[in-house]
Amino acid sequence: MVVYYMLELGNWLDAISSLNYVFSQGFVDAFTARNDTTRRNSYRVRRRDPTCSARRPLVCRSAELSPRSERQTVCDDGQPDGETVRLRTDRFVIGRTEGDLCIPHDGLISTRHVEISRQLVGGTYRWVVTDLQSTNGLYVRVTRTPLSDRGEIIVGRGRYRYDGPAPTGDGTVDHLPGDPTPTGSTVGWGNAPSGTAHATLTELISGGIGNRVVLTGQEYWIGTDPTCAIRRPDDPFCESRHVRLYRNSKGGWTAEHPKTANGLWVKVDQVVADAKIFQFQIGEQRFRLRT
């Protein structure tokens, strides 16, 4: 019995000695790690902050509250989840070959495509996603959006450009208002104005343009269903009735989706990530930013 208590006392002394060594090196941050079958506690040692009190080593408050690091998910193809990346700096660049996150296999992503920046406005931090003048642009997921002249949307795997009605008038002009290309110059198919009295929706394909629909009615659907005016029969990411286009009360056009899995995406130059879960796309890669 005496030997047993001596052994127990020796174990406690060893444990106390180990704890003294750990606290002499710095703080201990405990976090929970999960594997496939069990949950266990593990520890990470970091250096002691000289501004902290020696009497209460586990309580250290900075004079200014630091913003938390947000999580960004690089989605797998056709999936809502994927690899998670922490945004621990005020600026985070995504590109094909340069930046904090590189995606070299996507040829539609520019060298430096977008920047995610953290800004302090009115005492509150916010995240802003900015297109860095990329070739193929930045798209964000929306439920509904008014269509602006030469604005672009993504439906399934299809990319479309909306062109408003051409201006009318009796006079002759050298070029259309808002079109920087004078008459007589050569322009690419993807940049050519519709030139019609009605709004049009044009599919943009690699190397040029595809089908163009003149919007003379009040409502159009994009989808795989044969009844849709704008069909995508072989698109696995497009549903039967995926996006609805309709003429709004102001005479313009609005696009919306009825809660489809892959949604509706609109091209923007810059956007504030004000939703709890914010989604954007560059090239063929989609991202989810939790704010």
C-alpha cells in the first residue's frame, strides 16, 4: 500500500513538472481536433506576449479589438463545399499564377484576377471583392437583378449579355452614345452593339457570340425545358426553368431565379460582401465567403 501511494505521488510530481515547463515557455491554447473515429484534446504552444500580466497568463486583452479572420471556401466542381482558406490579412489576391491563392488549371482566370479586402467603415469591418481588370470578369450570385445595358449574367454554364434598345433619332451620329469605338473601326463580335430597336439577350461563347434573342414579349425563360424560349438542353448545371426574364414596370428588364441549385450570377466590377454567406465566381471557379 505504501509503495502504491509513492508511485501515485511520483506520477503527480511528473505531471506538475511538465505543466511548469509548458507555462515557462508560453501560453497554451487548447482546441479540439477531430479524426475519423475519436475526439481528443490537443495543445499548441505560443510565445508569451510581453504585454500580458505574469499573474494571469491565460488572459491577454489587446487595447484595440482585432477583426476576426473570415473563412473562404474554394468550391469543388458542382458542389457547395470544398477546401476552406482563412483570410488572415487585410488584402487577399486570387489569380492563376500570382496572389495569395493560385488556381493554375483554370485558363479563364487572369494572372491576378480579384482582390478581397477588409475595410473599416463607421467602426465596423466589412469585406469588399474587387475585379483587378481581369479578362473574364467577376460574377456574384444574386436572387434578382435589373439588367443594365451590356451587362452580363451566367445561367448554368452559359454566359449572356444584355443589350438595351438602340437609341432612336432623326440625326446621324458618328458612333452610338457610350460606345467608344468610332464608325469605320473594326470591333470584335463580343463587343458589337445589338443595333436593334428592342432589347436583346446574346449568348457569349468562346471566340465570339452565339444565339441572340430579341426581347419583344413580356416574359422569357432560360432552361432545359422545351417550352423555354432560351433553351440549354445539354447543360447539366441548368434546371428545367432556371431563370425568368420579365419586363418591369419601368420598361426595363429584370432577371430572377426561383431558388435553383446553381442560381443566377451577374457581372460586377466591385461588390461589398454584406450577406452572411456571400458567393462569387471567377473563370469556372466558385467561392463562398462566410462573413
